[in-house]
Amino acid sequence: MLPLVYIIVLNWNGKDDTLECLRSLQNIDYKNYKILVVDNASEDGSVGAIQSEFPNIEILVNANNLRFAGGNNVGIKYGLQHDADYILLLNNDTAVDGRFLSSLIHCINETKDAGIAGAKIFYFFDKRRIWYAGGNLNFATGSFKHRGIRQRESELYNAVEEVDYITGCCMLIKREVIERVGMLDESYFIYGEDADYCLRAKNAGYKLMYIPSAIVYHKVSVSSGGNFSWFKNWNKLKSNLRLLWRYAKWYNWIVIPFTFPVGIIVGYYTAKRESKEIGK
């Protein structure tokens, strides 16, 4: 029998995006899954709209906005209580290819010690341009990067590989990993929770696998105001510093005070220039 996967879609005032995401999930070819929407106290009519269009989808409504970690933790606990073999965290501003979940499950089952798997993610509005093809962490320079970001699709990122972190945009987690590692760290205000979780899983002996045959399309930073909003970049900076403080070695701090701010500035303006060039 196929493993049971609980797909957790976290919503906060994202009615239209969430409905579009849920519609795409109706067409996947994997046969043993349940969708759970966790609503973070939305005020845009999301819950009613979801219940109306998808009466068979389970919805949990939080009294307050518990943000990414807290909201997803509610869903993770529910999934485990209902016999999930895997938990899939999926951003509500995504659409999925019909084979994405089958690809993730097949590859994670075929890889010894694999605990978390992630998809190849493209921009929703430019479906041949990569947003995420695995994550790289470099504690020597304090950098956290998506491989392939803003690059056109090519053969470069088409191999199954072990990577440094899986983005929480689409993160498949084995039940045993959660039982051993625990929940997402809610002390992160926003951003960094996924990388932190991956580092904890990696330190516990699990592999983090990038699966390029699993395809997802992402609208990118809808809930935080867009790629270059002050809210997004300020909170991302704080989260990156928290990650460095928690996981970098003492000797990394000899150079981090110099390389980290330079990397932030260069990365910001590079991303802004490249995004302007491609119209995103």
C-alpha cells in the first residue's frame, strides 16, 4: 500500500492563491494523500470559499496568525495524529505538476537515509525560469542561496542530489524525522525555519534530497509583499543571522562580520538587476 501523505497548505488572507493551489492538487497522480488547509485567522473569506468549493478538504482554523512555523506545526501534529507516513509542506501560492508527489515519494524511498525531499521550483509567471533547484549553505561566508535562481531551464540541475537545505515552499518530511527531530522552530518570526529544520535533520543523520522530476510553480513572496519589500528583506536578514549564530563554527566568525554584509548588499542588488532584466 502506498504511504499516506498529508499535504499541509497554510493560508493567511490568500483566498485566490489557495483556491488555485487546491485546484492543481486535484490533478496529481499519487493515490494516497489527504489535503489539510491550516488557516491563520484570515479575514478575507478564505475559509468559507474553500469550504464551498472543496467540501471534502479538511480545514483547521487558528484563532490567531501563528505564522509559518506555528501554523504548519498545527498541521503537522494533526497529520501525525491521523497516521500520516509523510508530511508535505506546500506554500499556498503554488501550483503543482500532476506527477510531483509520486516523484518525491519514489525518490525519497529509493535513497538510503533520506529524510526530507524537495522539488524543482519554477516561477509561476515564467514557467521555464528556475526559482529553486536545491539550497546551498556556506557558513564560511554566511550565505544561504537557491541554486539556479532566475536561470533559464537547462540540463544543469536535472540530477537527483543531496543538498544543504530544502525550501519550505515544498518540503516532504518522513514521519520518523519529525518524531526524532521535532517540530519547526517557532522562535523564527518569518523565514529561516525551513533551513533550521533541515540542519537539525542533517545533524540527526538524514539526507536532504533535491528531486528535479518533481515540478512546482511558485508565485514567490506573495504574503510578504514581494521580492524586494522592506518586510521581507528585514526579516530575512534577522533569520539568517539567527541561523549563523546557531550553527556557524567559532572560526567562521573570524570572517562572517566582513563577508556577510557584503554578501547581503551584493545579493540584493544582483537580484534586483536580474529581476528587472527578466521582468520579475
